[in-house]
Amino acid sequence: MSMIAEPMKMVSEMRAGLRDIAVASRIFLVVAVLALVAAIGVLAWQQGALTRTIDVSFFAGTADGMNKGMAVKLVGFKVGSVDAISVTPDLRVKVSVKLDEKYRNMIDGDAVVRLAREGLIGGNVLEVRPGSGDKGPIKDKAVLRYEREPALDAAVVALVDQIAPVIADVKQVTTFLASPEGDFRQAIGNANRAAAALVETRADLKKLIASLGEGFDRSEKQLAAVLDTTNGLLQETRASVAVLDGSLRKMDAALPGIATKMDQSLENIRVASEAIRGVATGQLPGLVGDAGTLVGEGSALVSDTNEIVRGAKQTWPVRNLVPPRQELRLRLDSGGGLSAMPPEGKR
Amino acid sequence: MRAAILLVAGLLAPALCGCGSVPPQSDTDARRERQTDLGERAQRAIGRGEVGRAAGYYREALRIAEATEDFPAIGVYALNLAATYQALDEAALAQGALDKVLAEPARFEQPLVVEAAGRRALLALQARQLDTAEEWLGRAERDCAPASCKAQVALQNLRGQLLLERGNAAEARAVMVGALAGARAEGNPEEEANALRVDGRAAARLGEHGEALAALNRALDLDKRSGLPRKIALDLIALAEVEIARGERAAARDYARRALAVSRAGGSKRQQEEAQRLLESIP
């Protein structure tokens, strides 16, 4: 009896084992199918298959730089993509765009679409400028206005055009002020001479007042001579004051012109420096956004890459394979050569 | 069994997540990483022969280290900066960088201070300020404890150069015997070539031209293998001087021309002038 019972027990254990495996496989299969469905769902959601969109279009002169599927951005966020590009009978290019409906309230009916480039080495994107808000939110099948971003060389030329008059103005003002024959320098020279003459006259008058005191004590004859001298001195003083007055009048007449020129120059410099700042920070609309953003985006790209590499290096098991970083020293070479010191323990 | 599988999976998943996660980086870590990164860039720039660029990287790394009073890093980058300035023939700037270590030696590790003093002696030697060189070399030798000091062979070579400059060629050769042995024992081809050069020059002074040429040619061979233009030019100049002493004008002219070409390509103005002077002095 026990001889039959033993194999029966083994068979029943095997059956139970097989049942367990079958249950485990079913669970695994269900989980796998669920994961696959979820992945497809996430992919579809990411691709915008489940997003409600509105169709808008615009007309461009050329399809250069545009392609089906390219991103449409609003203040840097992707809000849609190009659905179709076609040519109309009058040789215009009709670009149909699908916009995510949730951004509808942020884009106005008079919004403008602009072809821009993401940095100098980046791809083209269509950028939506929201509009004034007077026409309300954008509607389905709306036709938007399109503009093309000026090329970088045109922007640079525009900038140079702005700066050139400033330099010319500054040069003109400097020449005017520095010219020895110019009214300004002559007026200053005259004023200097007149001032020197006044100083001399003042010294003479002091002497005269002193001698007047003495004169009263002496004879009347001497007093008359002194008065004659005083009269002469006063005439000299009057002449000096007249010269000074003339010089000051000239200066007075010249100064408004100088001030105006200076004002203009300073304003031009301000405008030019604003433009340069705009270029540098990428805030200059419609001018040289590419050049302005290049540095910032390049730097961000490098920073991101560094961050990714750092993260990868610190992740198991890579962190065990990468040697720890240390300050590298140049060896003291008695011949004046430059060579690195080998890491500790290598030599 | 199922429970066991679930348990293992449950434990394994967070463990794997933990292994795969990246710890957050603090500002100090970020600064130190930037500093090290600059140091590595400088090394690569030196490898490409862009010494000026390397100096720029070291300057920035030193600035970051100084901003956080990271003394070990200040020591390393000050020394590296001094080495690059020296290679650029900017002796005053090199001295300024070394002063960061030599002015407050207590803040830095002894090997760094020894190297700084040694490099200061080398700068003085290059400027023919023999007494100053003697003073700094003496200080470096005094502080160089044999067990931990890695600059011993370099200091011996500097001592040999100083003796040679002072006219003690025989003594210089005696010192070079030890330096050569030390360099070979360390497996340091750069210092071996330096020792051979000093030995060759000393032999030439003593009229042993055959030995001088042999030593200098071996030095040239080693320096070529290391790819160090500045030192190749030094070897060629020394060879030209030996040939002049032997009366071999054509060979001397050839070496001097090669030295001029190498120093031009290597970008060393001082060596160019030296090679040019030598070339013009050959009748």
C-alpha cells in the first residue's frame, strides 16, 4: 500500500508545483500586458494622441525652414505642431498647425506666428506671439499672421548702423571742443586773458588805495596825479570786463549747441547700449535673438551634459569603475618641462 | 514559493532604485568639481601644447580654491600655475604664484613647500641669480625628507646645475651619478634626461667631449620620447656648444639651427634668442 501511496504523493506534489507555475505565469502575463498597455497609453499621451487640439493655419512666402511635425512654441513651451504644408494656386505656402486646446485662452485671435531658430546651431521652430488680446481667444480654423525673423547678418548691420552715428557724433563734439580755432577754445582763451588782466588791475587798485591814504597827508598836487592814475586804471578795468563779457557771451551762445549735441550723443549711446544689451541677453525682439541666446543656450547645454555625465558616473555600478577625481599636480621638473605627476600608488 | 518570489522582488526593487539614484550635489561639491575639472582641462591643454590656455585654467581653479580657503587645492594650483608661467617665460608671474605657498608654508603640506622652494631655485637659476638659487635649493633640500619627498632627484639635478653654473664641473658630475641612479630607480625618464644633460654639459666643460656627446644624445632621445619641445631645444643647444668646443662648426651650426626651429615651434622666446645667439656666434 505504501509503495503505491509514495508515487501518488509525488505526482500530486508535482501537479501542485505545475499549478503554482501556471498561476505565476498568468500573473506575469497579466502584469506584462498591463505594463504594455500603460506604455502605449503613455506614449500616445506624450505624442498628443489623446490631446484635444484646434486647427489653425497661416500663409508664408516660402516653406524654407519649415517641415511637417515641427514644433510650435509659445514662450518656450511646445503648444502644438505643424500638421501639413501645402502650396496654394497663387504660389503661397499654407501651413496648417494643430494647437493644444488648453493653450487656447493664452493665444489671441490676432496672434502672430514667427519662424525662429533655437540658437545658432539649433533647429527651426515656429513661435507664437500671443497678440494684443483685443480679438479674444483664438478660434478653430483661424488664419494667423506670419512673419519671418530677420537674418543675423541683417541684425548685425542694423546694430552697426545704430552705433556708427554715435561714434560720428562723439567725434564731432570732441573735434569741436578740441579745435584751437573753434569758438569754444577761443572764448575760453579770452576769458582766461580777461581774468588775468582783472587780477593785475585788482593788485594795482590795492596799491592805489594805499597811496591815496598817504596822498591825503601830502600835497593836493600829488592827489591830482593819483586821481589821474586811478582814472586810467578804471578805464583798463572796464576794457578787461568788456572782453570778459564778450567771451562769456560767446560761450553762452555756444553752450546750448554743445549741450544739444551731447544730449543727442548720449541718447544715441543709450539706445545703442540697450541694443547691445538686448543682443547679449537675447531680449531684443525680432532682431538678433539667435546671437543673444547662443551663449546662454550653449552654456545650459554644457551644464546639462555635465550634470548627466556626473549623474551617470555616480550611479551604481559605474561609480565603482570610475576612479575618484583628484587634483592633478605638475611635477617639479629640473629642466623646466611640464609633465604631470603620476597618481598616488602608480609609481 | 510565490510569497518568497514577491518578497525578493519587493526587497530588490527599492535596493536597485537606491543603487541607481544619484546623491544631491552640494555647493561645495559643485565648486570642487569645477576646480578639478579646470585642472583636468589644463592638463589636456598642456598635452596639446597650449600652455597659455592651461595657465588660464589654473588661474581660475586657483581663484575658486582661494575663494573657499581650500589650502590643499591652493597649494596644488599655485604650483601648477607657477610651472606654466615658467614655461611661458613669465618669471615674475611664476614667482608671484609660488609666493602664495612660500609666504605661509605652515598652511601647506611639506612636499608642496619643498616643490615650491625647488621651483623658486630653478627660476633663480634661469635668471643666473646663483646666490638666490643656492638659498632656495638649500631650503628645499633641508625640508625634503627622503621617505615622503618625491622631488629628491629633481633637487639633485638642480644642485648639479648650480654647481655647473658655479664652475664646479667635476663636482656636478659626481652629483649626477646619484641623480641618474635615482631617476632610473624611480622610472622617471624626464629627470633621467635632465641628469644626462647636466652630466653631458659638465663633461664638455672638463674637455671630455666624447662622453658629453653620448650623454647629450641619450638625453635628446629620452626627451624626444617624452615629447617635450623645451627640453629637446635645451639638448640641441648643449650639443651645439659641445660641437663648437670640438671645433666642428658644421655640426654645431646644424644643432643650433635645429634648436632654433624647435624653440620657434615650441613657442619659447627665451630659447629662440639663445639658439639665435649661438647660431650667430659660430664663425
